[in-house]
Amino acid sequence: MDTRKTIGWNVRLLRVALSLSQERLALEADIDRSYVGRIERGTENVTVAALDAIAKALGVPVSRLFIEPDEIEPPPPLRSGRKRRSP
């Protein structure tokens, strides 16, 4: 898997695990929602600043976004209207 796809896979995996929509992640990272979608699809050359903002919004170190995934199937999409769980 190339680096862009690895980053996109990890962003989506972490985002879904936190029950965040692309829009919510984009708001928390102060980036455009369509940019998040392109990152997750592995079609965007993401900037270091965007990686830093996304990692902070997901609560992980930037290095976590570069870990080669073990899974073959992507996580399922969130259901419409799903809210982030409170701690």
C-alpha cells in the first residue's frame, strides 16, 4: 500500500472508531470536509500541517497515521445522523 493510501486508511479507521463524521473531523481539524474525503481515498498529497491537525483532532501522534494496516477491509461507514459518544 502506498503512503497516501496508508494515511487515508488510518484516518478513516480512527475517525470511524471515534464515531466522527468527515464533517466533524474537518471542523475539529479546521480543514475542508472534501479535503478529508480526498485524504481518506488516498488521492490527496496531504500537507504536514494538515496531518498534524488531523492527528490532534483524532487524539493520536502523527506517527500513528503512517502505520501499515493489518486489516484488508475498510471500516464500515457511519450511519447517518450518528453522534460522537461522550466519554
